[in-house]
Amino acid sequence: SLHKRVFKQQSLLVGADKHLLAEHYVAYAVFYGDVLMRQERYPEAIQQFEKHLAKDSSDFHVWEALLVCDMEAMLKAGKGDAATTEQTKKHAVRAKELFPLISMPYYALAYAYENEGNMKECYANYERILSIRSDDAMVLNSYAWTLVEHNEQLEKALLLSEKSVKLSPDDPHHLDTYAWILYKLGRRQEALTNIRKAVKLDKNKTEEIISHLKEIESHQ
């Protein structure tokens, strides 16, 4: 395997120096984890990133990759999967302790709490992110979508979504969220205008956006 070949080469290079070999292995874990992540082999990638962080927890980029893998693993496992949710929370809490002013750990926590149905903690973590960085369009959109998906605080969702659209006016997913909230609030003409913009900008022809267009059009 690639793993064995690289490890053998490292052994030949460093000989009996076990400390240097360990350093090479830790660096390799990040490289191999990135390869696995690109192949969507998230549980295996998580294991590699954990190996690196056990030796060196100071690199936030590795934590970020780990948390992305955690969230993708949760998505694949489906809502309510306790094992992947707890794993994500564990990693996010540790990352938050190390990097309290970076938003990614709070985003992972929000995602994990939503996954287990704890919306109070989900929203609290979104609020924490916005207290750190209020102009993060992705987070604003995600928070707004979470609110509308759970049919809660729609006026607040609208304000969050409006801000995300102002920050990223050509993002079809943000426009889709905005249109859907308008539709839920009964502002159907505005919803139609914005969902049509979203469809026009969406080069990937996202199924959900097209579905929203059809529903909004059917209720004009």
C-alpha cells in the first residue's frame, strides 16, 4: 500500500533514529488524511488527523480538516446518529478550548447539536460565531436556513438571510434560502423573484433549488 511504501522509505532515510521517524510519521498522517478526505473516506481520514493532533495540537488547519470530516461523517450517517455526533462534539470542544476566537469549532458544535435535536445549543453556538464575526455570509445563511427548516423565528431568519445575500449576492444557495423564507412568510412575489435569480445563478442545477422554484411557482 501507499502507506507501507512511504513508511518504509522513511525508515531507510532515518535509520535507527526513532524520534525523527515519529516526526515523519506525524507529518505523513496529515498528508494521508488529506488524501482520504478527498476520497470521502471520512472515518479513516479522522483517524489520521487524530494521530497528528495527539502529537501536535497547535495547527488549526488540521483541526479544521478534522471537523469538516466529522461533519461529513455525520451527514452520511444521518440525523440522530449518536456516535458520530458525540465524536464531533468532542473534537469541537477541544478545538474551541485551543482556539476560542475562531468560528469553525462553534459551527461544528451547532451542526452536531442540530443533528441530535438540541436546538437551544445549536442556536447558542451560531450566536457565538456571530459575536466573533458578524459578517460571515456562510454562517449567516446556515443559521437562517436552520431556523426556517425548523419553522422558528422566521423574522430573525429573514434578517440573517438578507445580510448573507448582501455579502454574497451571486451565491444561489443564499438566494434560495432568502426566497424560501419570503415564501414561508407569505411574501410570494418577492420569493418568486429571488428563487428565479437563484436558479439562473446555479450552474449545478441543484435539485433542492429547482424544487423550491416549482413549489413557489405553484402557489402564485
